[in-house]
Amino acid sequence: MMLVGSRVLRRMLSAAVIATGVSAGLVSAQAQSPAPPSEAFKNALAAYDQAWSDADLAFMVAVFSDGPSSGYGHYTPRGDAVFSDGDALNVYAEPVGYGFRETEGGFAYELTADYRLLTKTGQVLAEQENFATFSGSGRSKQRELSAALTFQFSGLPAGDYQLETRFTDEIGGATSAVTLPFSVSASN
């Protein structure tokens, strides 16, 4: 009987140790809330938020890229802007200064993109409105937006062209365009 009683006592002690460890872990987890940022950091964030709100829609980056981007800052700038007829033209852009709408769960943004394919002299060869939409929402204002676009034109004779992409901030109402010159090389 003593052996059985000893086992029961050990199990009870083990259970008590586990229960104490779990409750200590819960208390410890509750006690380890994140440290608030410094006043200087809060002031810098407030200044950044104000500068963003006061800014016009603009772009930190707008380039042709080697292949499609895989996310914000994940792109390789193309070494040149010379394409063969039918090649994909991948564009990577980082818009800034767009507006936010408050939602029940945080903030939302929405931008639409139009494009025009132009000759060097400005003649419009192709165009499309609302070619793409970039939208999202989150608990905080999402300011790291990458706009990745892919265009493919065929039948263009060798020469110089311009790809104009116009973005419209559907919340703030602003528009801004990016014009990227490129060339189509002669076929061999």
C-alpha cells in the first residue's frame, strides 16, 4: 500500500508543480507587456503621419524591373529599358501620400491605375482606364505599398516609346503619373 500511496503522492506533487509552472507562466506573460515607445519616437511618428497627410500622391520608386516583384522592396531594377517586341514590361512602383479611410477595424486604402502607351512624340497607341486596383486594410495605416504591373505589347516597330501609368487615390482624390521611356529593338 505504501508503494501505491507514494505514487499517488508523487503524481499529486507533479500536478501541483505543473499547475504552479503554468500559472507562473501566465502571470509572467501578462507582466511582460511591450514597453511603450519613447516620447521622441511618438513625436516622430506623429510628424510622419502629418507629413503623409499633407503630401501629394507621389512615388518613392518607379522603375522597370527584372521580372515581377514579390512584395514591397522585393524587386530587381532592370539594367536597361530596351525590350524586344512582345517582351513583358514589368513596372515596380512605391506610391506615397495616398489617403486612408477609417473602418471599424482600422484603416483602408485604394488606388487605381490607368495606362497609356505613347510614341516619343506623344501619340497614344494604346490606353486603358482602371487597368489595376491596389487596395487593402489593416489595424494600422499600411504605408508600404508596392504596385507591381506587367504590360505586354506586340507588333511595336523598333523605336522609342513611353509608358505612362496614372494612379488615382480613390479615397483622397489625388492623381499622379509615372512616365517610363523605353525602346523596342529591331528584330533579328
